[in-house]
Amino acid sequence: MKEKILKLYNTLTKKLEEFSPLNPPKVTMYVCGITAYDSPHLGHIRSAVVFDVLTRVLTYLGYEVVYVRNITDIDDKIINRSNQEGIFWKDLVEKYVKEYETAVEKLNLLKPTYTPKASEHISDIIAIIQNLIDRGLAYKSNGDVYFRVEKFPHYGKLSGRKTEELLSGVRIEVSEKKENPLDFALWKAAKPGEPFWESPWGLGRPGWHIECSAMALKYLGETIDIHGGGLDLIFPHHENEIAQSEGATGKPFVRYFVHHGLITINGEKMSKSLGNFVTMEWLFERFHPEIIKTFLLSMHYRSPLDYSEESLKNIEKAVYGFYETLYWAEKVQSLKEGLLSEKARRLEKTYQEFKVKFISALLEDLNTAMALGYLFNLEKELYNFVSKTPQLTSEEELLVKAIAKDLRDEASKLLGLFQTDPISFWKTEREKKLKPLSLTLEEVEKLVREREKARKEKNFQQADRIREELQKKGIILKDTKTETFWWVE
RNA sequence: GGCGGCGUAGCCAAGCGGUAAGGCGACGGCCUGCAAAGCCGUGAAUCCGGGGUUCGAAUCCCCGCGCCGCCUCCA
């Protein structure tokens, strides 16, 4: 068997590279988390989901992942927002961090090893800034401290930007406090009413990028294996992180930069500034967390992912199908001793192929779209087998159970998906969807039984009447040999 | 203007130099009391356009066109 190697697209080299960590079996990974000034939306969650899968794949390969996902809890936007709403900034932060954590928990994401907050690392931040000043890479000016971009020769190596070009850009804010318009703030003097900490340069607070350098260095060391975030962080955030960190340590900061694509709506970027975002709270009210997660994984992580309620509905169908198959697979019982039929052997073959292909897809730059494709193919074949084979043999029952188990194990181990037991999935999902219709599970079950009785008595008029009545409400019935299965659209 | 990405059937999309996956939709058949679901069958003279490299290109290179992102805060 071929050795298992993960390939990752590295923004630093703009190439697909074979991943190997600096100090195996340890892998150090730093992911830029949220700035806690507003409710989390799909875009934030895509980031968390992508790096969750990456962690799972690395763990599967035998690595020990040290995963840091920070929280930026002090910055301009937080201050502005808390002033606007008249809330103490810490309370504002706490509210949105909680919302984010709730979302992440619902999606069953692994807990990072550390989730540090900027405000709890002020002394580490101050130490780096002082170091940069000592090396001549930063200077103080009127209570602020700025990074001296021209003293860092590699500036622009990640984003492919040249300092001359940046200078010609019209959008750079010129400030008398800066020696050079490209210089960026490491420390900002406190204005009246703003939160502040003491520092050698007076009362103030950290600039935007420095907290990530400080926390990455503290928890993961001078050179980290993987640094991740959204594409939109490449410049200036990650570029500036490189400048600060490498400036301070003289060592390469990051070995693999991994950036995911953004969520769009009607082809346009979903963002707070455009106001076209859907919050997680809103989504959770409408869709099961695993549907949201499957949606996020249905596309390669570097591509843009266009959100629409319709595409989420499509994914819902697929996930419903999956849980229906698991439901039937669990109920299967053999009626006779015996070996595998030819059809069962074909199923087994697909199953064996699946095991190889599924992981290979993930190792190819985390191609979750393809991995899910294989997963659904096997699921479909399993469904077909279970629903079409009237009498399973003992061996066949074992096969079906093994596949159902493996389908869930593989999916849950590597994607963190399909971790719910099918019976309870259907119970909660049906109940949730019935609520807005003012119906209970019992009421629907009762109607379904009534219809089954009518059908047995060949009273099809009555049976169809019940079915139509339910259908009007979006409740779809499906008759099988053993029972009537139903779901709410 | 600079940097990056993308353009594959009605729609979503895989494809990583060897002769176009898959899903949704549509149509025909099987199954069904009728449905639903499932199964079987039906789709790109061809991958935005034009050149080039190669025995061979959707895949690599060049030139256009169109869309998106970044260049200011952003996941």
C-alpha cells in the first residue's frame, strides 16, 4: 500500500506540497478565529469546520496536533460597538464568544488545544513590541508604536505585494505619526473612554495583528507548521504577522499557510460590511447542524461557496437519505444462515473501494467534496441492497451492519459528521419540523397508522385522503414493505 | 492599475497530461392500488475564445474575453 501523505496547497509557495511537520509527530497549527464584536455567520464557521477536518486528518495520520484558535477580544470594532450599544466591552465580547462557542459545539467540532484571548496576553504582546523596538524594527510615536515596514526586506512575500506598489495605492491612510504610510500600528495610545493597559509607552492597547504573533509564539514556538484563516486575511493580516514574528525571532514563522475560500451570496462575498450575512442562529433554526456542516464540506475548501437556502435544502435531502439508510440498516435482521449473494459481493467490493478512496480524497488537499461523493455512493448502494433484498442471510446481515457502522465511523472520525444515532436523528428532526405546523409526532404517527389500516382494508380513498392532507403540510409518506416512512420537507 | 483565483451539460460541480465522475432537474421504462423513494435507460463532436508545447491537452504555456476576491475592516 502507498504511504499516506497529505498534500496541502501552501499560499506561501502557491503550490500543492506534501506536508511534513518540523518536529514529528507533533504538528503545530494556528488558526485566526473571530473578532468578537458581532454574531458569528457561516463564513466564520466555514473556517472552524475546515481546520477541524484538517486536524482530524492529521490525527488520523498519526500526528499529534497542537491546535490554537485565538479570539481577538480587543480592537477598534469592539470598542466602537460597545460604545454604540452602551455595553462594557468585556460583556460584548463575552456575548459573541458564547454565540460562537455554541455554534461550534452544535457542529461537533473538536476543541482546539488552546483558545487564547488577546486581552489575556498583553504582557507577551508588550515583550514582542519591545523586542522589535530594540531591533530597530519598530518605533514609538506619540504613545503609539509602529512597525517599520522598510526595515523588513521580506515584506510582501505572502501576498505577492511590492512595497512600491502598495505605496502608490490610493487607499493607504497617511498619518503624521508614521514614518512611512505602510507602517502599521503595534500599540495604540488610549483615547479617553477606551480600555487600556500599562506599557513602557504609556497607557494603550495592542494593534490588530500583534496579538496573533504573540499567541502563536507563546503556544507554538518560533516556527509553526500550519497557519490558517480565510483568504481575506492574507493581506494585510498574515503579511503583517510574518513581519512582526520573523522580525522578532529571526526565524521563519510559518511553514504552510492554508487559506480557505469565502462564502458568497449570489456570487458576492458574505460579509458584515455588505450586510448580506446569515447568522448561525438563523441557520440552526432551519437546519440540523449536520446539514450545515455537510453543506460546508460539499465544496473544496479553497473555492468560494455560494450560499442559498435552496442549496442547503438539496444537502438536506442527501443527509435525510443518509440517515434513512442508516435507519433501515439498523433494523435489518437475517432470516436464514448463509453466505453473500452476488449482489452482496458487489456491495462489499464498493465498500472496500470506498475505504481506500475516501481517505485518498481527503489526503489530496482535503478534497471533502470528493470524499462526500464516495460516502454517498456507498450509502446509496447500501440502501438499494437493504430495500431490495427480501431475505438477508446471516453473512449479509453482518455485511450491512459493518458498512453502516463504518460509514458512520469514517465519517465521524474524519469529517465529524453523522454522529447522531438514526432513531434519535429522525425523532428530533421530525419534532423540530412539526413544531411550526402545530403538529405533534404522536398526531402524525396516528394518522399514518390510520392510513395503513385503511390501505390494508383496500380503502384507498380514505388512505389517499390522509396522505394528501399530510402532503399539504409538507409531510411526505413513503410506503415500504414493512412500514411507512415519513419526513417533513 | 497591481496581486490571486475561477470560467466544464438547464443548474451545482469532479477532473491534478492518456481520451469528460457525481448530484439536482427533465424525459421513457420497471416497481406501486395510486404515490413517494429506488432501480434501469436517455444527455457535453467536447470543457469561455484564439494560438502554442506534446504521439496525446479540460488539464501545461502565451494572448484575449468575462466573473470573483484582495490591495481599507473582514473568516
